Amino acid sequence: MSGKAMSTLSVLLLTQNQAARLPRLLTCVSGFANEVVIVDGGSTDDTAEVAGRFPKVRRAQRDFDGNFAAQRNFALDHAQGDWVLFLDTDELPGPNLVELLPTLMRSRFTSFKIPRYWLVDEDPAEYVDSELHYPDRQMRLFRRLPELRYDEAQPVHETIPKQARGELFPLKFAHLLHYQFLWEDRSARETRVKRYEELRPGVMRTNRMYLYEDIPHQVRPCREYWQSNKPIITSGDQLREKLRMKLPRL
């Protein structure tokens, strides 16, 4: 008996001169994605060679002009899946998110906002908890629909306009893992904040997230993370079952 075809997923990555960080990310997403589209902003390192090691990866080049929204729309133009999941090269999808992706893509929702852990330690994983840093939900998983495009008038901290988003579900129990605080020192993050402020003045509150040391915060243990590429999930079964019950199928 024939059934409804499974939805397909395109993982979309923006990168430039991050070849050293790509293997771990590409190994992870190749396990569940139908395809991986890398938009290369003009790398001069081994990005092309690294991408070529992974059969599911297609690499497209668009020289980065400072507009992240345009770069994301270019990635969307090259995607073929029913759904897309955007990741940055300093991120990994958490184990709960990986496991729940088939359930999420069977739901009636158009898009999902995913909470993000800003990690400050990896073994065991700990994250920054402040009014700015958690849950820090990001709309990264959504159906590949023509109307879901990033506003190119916002070159940094880019978003899809609210009126185009359709029915959105905010996740609680499945996370993105953000490694930037582990991979960039304070000086590099200060340089990033200055560059972002030049690209889009007036969003200093958002930029302050990168200088977490200046914000009242606590450090808390992550409920899910990867340890030596093995999934670590605390209280995962109960939380995932709660989410499944909340997601009506199409």
C-alpha cells in the first residue's frame, strides 16, 4: 500500500575560510540531510576540498558582500528539499533536534523557532543563561516556500518578515548548539561587534550578546549536547514525548 512520501530536508550552510571546522559539522548533518548546500563566500582555504569529501554536499559560490540576508536567499535558490535547516559553521544541531526532525517535518506547521545554547564549555557542556542568551530562539527550520525569503534590507541579524512566516511553533526541548564563545576570544568578538554595528547601526542590544562577560549571567548545564560525537541527553525521552504530543500531523 502506498503512503505519503517522506518530506526531504536541505541543510544550508554559509561559510568562508572555515575549512577546519567543516568536517565535524558535515559529518553530523550528512547523517540526516537529503542534501547539504554550502554557500562559499569566497574562501581561500581548503573549503572546496573538504566539501568534496562528502557525497551529499553541493557547493555554490557567491562572494560575500556583507549582506547575510542576500547570502541566505542565494542558499534558498539552490535548495531542493521540501524543508530547509539553516546552520552556521560554529553551530551543531543538538541530539534532540536531530531525532525530532522527521516528526517536525510531518507536522502542520510552516516553520519552527529553535532555542540556542551559547556554549562556554564542552565537556560537560555548559551554556550562558541571561536575558539575551537563552532561549534565543532562531527561525532556522521551515518549509521551502517561495514567500519565505530573508529581508535583504537587514544585512546582519537577518530575518524573514513576520507576515510571510505562516504558522510557527516555538520549540523548547530541541536545541542548536552555538560554539562561538569556545572558538573566538574576546578580541575577535569585539571586532565582530564593531563590524556588525557598521553593517546595521542601532542594534547594539543584539550585538551585546557576543560580549557575554559584560552582561549579568549564569552558567548552566546543557540538557543535550555531543560528547566525542556521541549524543548526551538528560531527561530526553519524557521531553521528546511531550513535544510529539503537541505537534498535530498534517
